[in-house]
Amino acid sequence: MIPPQELMEAIFKQGQILIQKNEEYPKLIEKMADAKMEYNMGFATKQTQLRLDGVAVTIIDKQCRGTSPVAKLERDYIIAEGVVEACRESMRDARAIMDSYRSLLTWMREELVRS
């Protein structure tokens, strides 16, 4: 059985991780928004260029996405989106671990009272 002091230290550690992730989250959201904006602007620029070049309207979207600069911008956006989701998951995990430790501490306290 884990000593109560170690459980409380583990709860504190998870709390610190949660604080760090909460501070990191807005910055990641901003990076994701910037990446999306860059992608949309790059896509629109390429789309306009292809229209001016006389490319058939039905294939412009595919040709835009298939060009290296636009594809890279889309990749950057997808990565930024994944990093934001990973941060959210880390925050959920930290909360779940803290809740588990608290439950274990409560159970240990109840067992101590009963004995």
C-alpha cells in the first residue's frame, strides 16, 4: 500500500502538471489559429491564381491542395490541431489521476477509521 504522504505528493505533482498545461493551452490555441489562417490565406491565393490561369473550376480545389506550399500549410495546421488535442488529453489525464489518488486517500482514511 502506498503511504498517504506519497499519494498527497503525487496529487500535488499532477496539480502542477495541470497548471502547466492550463498555461500552455491558450498559446497552443493561438498557434493553431495562426496555422489555420495561414492555410486559408495560402489556399485562397493559390485558388485565385489558378482561376486567373484559366484552370477549370471543378478541379481548382484539388490542384490547390496538391501544391507544395498549400499542402505544407495544411500539414502545419493539422499538426497544430493535434498538439492542441494532445494538451487537452493531458489535462484530462492529470485530472483523472488526481481523482483516483483522492479516492484512494478517502478509502484509506475510511479504513483507518474502521480499524
